[in-house]
Amino acid sequence: LGGVCVPSYLVGMYAQHKKVNYALWGSVAVNMALVGAICFSLSGAAGLGAPIASRTRMAAPQMMASRMPSMAGVRTSMRPQMVQRDISANALSYTVDDIRGMLGDDVANQILAKNTPTGPERDVVLYGFGRIGRLLARIITTIPTNLKLKGIVVRQPKKPDLEKRLELIKRDSIHGPYTGSISMDESDNSLIMNGQKVRLIYANQPEEVDYTAYGINDAIVIDNTGVWRDDEGLGKHLKSKGAAQVILTAPGKGVKNIVAGVNQDVIEGSDKILSAASCTTNAVVPALSILHKKFGVVSGHIETVHSFTNDQNLIDNYHKADRRGRAGPLNMVISETGAGKAVAVALPELAGKLTASAIRVPTPDVSIAVMILDLEKSTTADEINAAFKEAATGDLDDNLGYSDSKEAVSLDFIGSTHAGEVDALATKCTGNSCIVYVWYDNENGYSNQVVRVVEKWAKAQQEAGLFAAPAMA
């Protein structure tokens, strides 16, 4: 890694969008020893051969706070004082964020590049750069993935806005600072995100853009504007040179609506237009699929208590929709949601069985869906929770979270990468009737689901022999 010593046995990595982890397995160094092995070549390396459970380590937050500011990139033979703590055989896992904090952006970017899956890269373009667009940019440029963000399309501004765009993605009031390095290149109106050049492109209509003029080819366009929602409207993107497919980050009409982890198997390499459904649909569908499979869903109602969004007014003002003109940060607002009907697109067997509505509340992020259901089989809350927990630690570990904390509240789920997280302690059941609560970060959790769909789509196209660029070294 560019002069950095990394023992070949040290890091086994698995990429899950709930967090990209560097898992340390077997007889390896952990915590401070990890930093030593990767960056410092600490003396006494022979001691690393001891069984992992018998060695000592220092907690990462304490280590970073006390040592890292003066040690980054510097060789030293001094070992920090360790704190004795037992470690399980599975050892400790490090996120890319941890690596950045300990070793800096350059090393983290090299590790990301080295652990990117083999296979052809796919160019990605974001059409729109609002809340979801910026989170998608953060995710794609900070995880090991063959998706390469090459362009962002926004409306033509009255004056240069590159620096404004930079600052909006660099800092976020809810999700915190951007992880890694980010800068701008005014010479070609681009952002440099963890070493990836991303062109800022101006256009008022999709078909106006010639992506090939920016070196972008066979791109997957992620439309996060919500302006066009059907096959005809979204098809405008396919008229752009260099655009191959388009996916909508909202419920689509007359197109496949995909919920990652549940119905992604319907994706075909030949598909040109897809939808990633809505944040609420993504939140409830994994849980509903489990309940229907295990107990059978007869009917029910979904009530989502949803954080306010940009579509609402900051203070009272005109809005074409009922009630949404009233101040979002001050009021609970009864609203509508298409989640009930959208569920049937991902789970056709539930068509006509569910109703849904929403209450917008004065929180900026994280929502909760309350599902009131009648089941075919009589069951208990324990049986329902056991089914959720099995799925959350099994096939749906990326998509479904499981919380059994007695103190969990909405802010605890900011940054969750799951589509939804079941609050097990809130599950209620009487005979055939049950109530299930599902938390979801309606921004970050949903954005991670979108990326999973796009990755699955790109893989399906590769397997179909489409866009089969030479494999990466």
C-alpha cells in the first residue's frame, strides 16, 4: 500500500452498507497493534503471534484521543499503555471511518481501492443534488464499490455555485461532516471526493446533457428529483448521450419498484428504467415479507410518523397540498403516503390488503412506521420477534435491523444503514392481531438501499454480458 506495511494476514474485509468493516480474524493485531502493523512497524512484532484472547488492547476512542494527533504518519517505537480487556474469537471490526480517523485519508483511500470488488467499473451520475443526492454521493465515494460517481447534474445557477455545493456535502446538520477528503477544481467545475473527480454539470432537462463530453459512458443515472415518475418521463434520460439506464429514488409508475433484500431478483440486465420505491416502502417491506411468510398477513394499516421534509414549509405559506403549507417544524401534520399501495408492487401477494397514512412531525430525520395487522395464524410477540431477529442476523442483515433496547429513541437511529429497524420491545400481539414498530432513517437508510439496488443492477448487466469492461486488476 504505497510504502505502508500491511501484513497479508491482517485484514479480512466484508462490505456491507450498514458499515464497511475491516474484520480482524484469528491471530492478528488489534486496536493499537493494528495501527502499528499498518503504519508504524512497531518493535516487538514477534509478540503478535499470541492468541488474540490473551493479548491486551486499548479502546479505539481512547487511543485516538490520546495518541493519534501526534502519531499520524510518524514512525515510533513507543507503545502506548494498553487497557486489559477480553476479546471474543471473532475479534474486533474496524470501519473505513475508523481507519480514516487513525491513519488518515491517503491510507484509507488506498485500502478502499485495494478492496474494491473485482469486475468492471460502472459510471454513475446523480441527477439532482438534494438531501438524498448528497447522501448517495457520500456513500458511493466512501465504500468499496465498482460504482464510480462521475457527474452531478443540477440546474444552471445565476452565479458560480461550486463552492456552495462543496460546503453542502462537506457539512451536514444531521449526518455530520463528510468522511474523508473533499476539495474542488474550478478549472473544470468539479469536486474531488476521496480522490474521485466528479463533474458538476448544468442542465434544465435530462435530454440536454451529453455525458460523453465529460468522459462519462454507459452511465447509470440516479434521478433523485422526483420530477418524472413514469416510463415516459424517466425515458428522457435515455436520450442523453452516455446514459444507459435510469433509476428513480421515489415510487415509480409502470416500472419495476425494487426493495433491496426483498424483490431484487426481478431485476434483469436488460432493464432500462427502475424505481427504488420510497423510504417508507423500503422500511416496512422487509418486516412485512417476514410476517407474511411466517404467519400470513390478512389485512392491516400502516401509520408512518414521518420527519418533516423539504416539501413542507418552514413557516406557514401556500402549498398545493392540503395541510403541508403549515409550518413543518412547529406542527404535527396529517398527510398522505402511497406506501400501502407501493408495498403491493414489491409484495404482490399483499395487494389490496393494506391501507396507509402519515403524520409529519417536527423532527428533521428518522421516522417510525406502526403496522397494525391481522394475521392468518395466532401467535405471540416473542414468536414474531424471534422471526425478525433470525432474519436481521441472516439473509436480511443488510436491510433489517433489530433493536431490543429499553431506552431507544429516534435520534439513536440517525445514520442507520438498514431500510428499517424493528423495535422488538414495542411489539404487541393478541391472538391473530399484532402491532409492529419499525424505525427508519428516512434519509440515510433509504440511500443505502438505493445503492444496493444499483449494485445489483450493475451486476445483473455484467452477467448478461452488457457493459463488460475488462476486469480490474
